[in-house]
Amino acid sequence: MKNKTYTVAGLMSGTSLDGLDIAVCVFEQKNNQWTYKTLAATTVEYSEQFKIELNTAMKFSGEKLIALDRSFGTFQGNAVKNFITDHNLSIDLVSAHGHTIFHNPAAGYTLQIGSGASLYAACNIPVVTDLRSVNVAFGGQGAPLVPLGDDLLFGAYSGCLNIGGIANISYVSNQKNIAFDICPINILLNAYTLKIGKSYDDGGRIAKSGKLIPALIEQLNQLNFYKQAAPKSLGREWVDTEVFPIIEQYATHPIEDILHTIVKHAAQQIAACLSALPVKDGKQQLLITGGGAFNTFLIESIKSYSGATVELVVPDADTIQFKEAIIFGFLGLLRMHNIPNAKSTVTGASCDTIGGAVYGNISDFFS
């Protein structure tokens, strides 16, 4: 691969339904070291109708799901086109994660909607999408994919923790990439704050005001997923069938107590993973990003359970909010150069894989 810079728009839509994250970055490789610079980033909020459809799409008929796939692709393409026009940017590639509807690697499938064809037609820029399916076809989890970007772009830290709808962690140990989903978090918190008319718990203030429900946290901590060895990943359907029914047994408790218990549960599960972080330059530093990094009560709780050995690093707001979009842009760039963008040691696939379907005139990208 020649030492050339590429400007890429990375798109990410997470399970917490905060909106479509767009991060336009310049990537460059020099002396086998990748660097990036963010030119502009934003979150395009979803309409209430879109939120409802994305949240319930797993129950749609096949025809209705196809229609949503196409409309979401067009939405993404128009969002990119409007964003780069507003910021007077010229980009080489769009790399879109899509929005996960089904994720069942044990049965050999995963589905992230957001038609690449429709996205390309709307913005007329080469597109990479469907980044997980090839890995699943090779026997992998198709997740997590972000750890490769963590290693190559944020490798100065001992590890990276992303707290979104589902919390996941990545680090390198003995020259081996380790990464896995830890537990659901914002997908649970947002569902219960909605019951009191709020879209999220700002700073974790409501949860902090509550009290622990001992029986609930005990049941949550006994979920079989936590006993499984990595690589492992979580999907929305698992949360719906395994986690929400447990919490609903305690529906008569105040919402603040439920939120408090969810936070403490997640903090315990996250803290239990941190002792394995490698020591770099004499210390263990964990970079924390994703919407949960703004939840002060959650961060305080993780720190209280993990002790003083691990330094929790909460970076600037743009890195917190857009790191996943940045990395998915990077993974699309690797795809275009036929460089593996998913590690077998992380996903459990039979080999490292090059994932992503490409739409558009590829010569436009390489020109």
C-alpha cells in the first residue's frame, strides 16, 4: 500500500439509537504506523418514527424489512451528502456499519441494514458496508470489529473500553488481540429512563439517587454469558430474551433503584475484566469511549470496583462520541486495500478476514 492519504466518512448506528454518527477523517500510513485526523463529525438524530422502526425491525415481515433496509441506506447517503456539502469536504470513501437487526453467529448469520446500493445512489461516493458477514461465514462472531482499529490507531493505551448499548473491551496480550462484549448497559438504562419520560440519564444522576436491589444484581450477575470464554458477542435479541425479563420481575421497584442496580451490575462486570490489561510504560491505562463515558456515576462505579491499579482515561468529547465511527471508516479503508479488517483471535473465525461489500466505481477511489 502506497503512502497516500485518504479521506473517509465512517458511519455508525448503535443499539442505543442515539442517531447516526458521521466522522470524516484523513488516514495515512507512514513507516508501518497509521495516523488519523478528524476533519469534522456530527450525530444526525433519528426521527421518532425511525427510532420505532429500527427498534422493532426484528419483528417485521421480510418485505417490510427490505423496505427499511433501502430507506435507511438512502437516509445515510443523504446525511453524508448534506454533511460534506455543509463543511465543504471532498471524500474518497464512505464506510458504513449499518444498524444491527439480527446477530446470531452460532446460527451463521448477522444482519446490519442500510443498503449499500441505496447509500451509494444517494451520495455518489464509493461505499463499503456489511463489514461483519464474511467473518461470520468463516465461523467467527463477526464481532467485535473495533479492536483492530483500537490496536492500530489507539495502541498507546493498555486497552480500550467502549460503553454503548453494549459494553465491549479490547487489548493486546502477548502479541495477541483480545476483545469481547462484556455486558448490556445503555440499551438497558435508556429503556428504563424512557419510562419516566427521559431519553437518557444525564450523567447517571437518576441512577445515583437510587438504591441497590440485591436480588436483582445477584440474578444479573449469574447470567450464563458471563461465564463463557472469549471470543463472545452479544445481540439485541439476547438482551430482550435473557435480561429484560429478569429486570421486569422487579418492576414494582422505583425506576431510580432499577437504574442504580443496572449501573452497579455493569460496573462489576467491566471491572472484573480489567486485571488482564497489559502494563505499558509502567502503568495500566484504559481509554473509555462511547456514550457511557459521559455517565459520571458509571465511571465512578467502575473505578470503585477496579481499584487504584487501572487509570481510567476519559478523552475529549469528539473521541468519546465518534471513536467507533472513526474506526469503521478505517476498517472500510482496509477493505479497499484488501487488508484483513477482522482478527481471528478476536472473532473466533478460522482465519483473519477481509469483510465488506463494495458499491460504486472503485476506480474513483484509487484515482
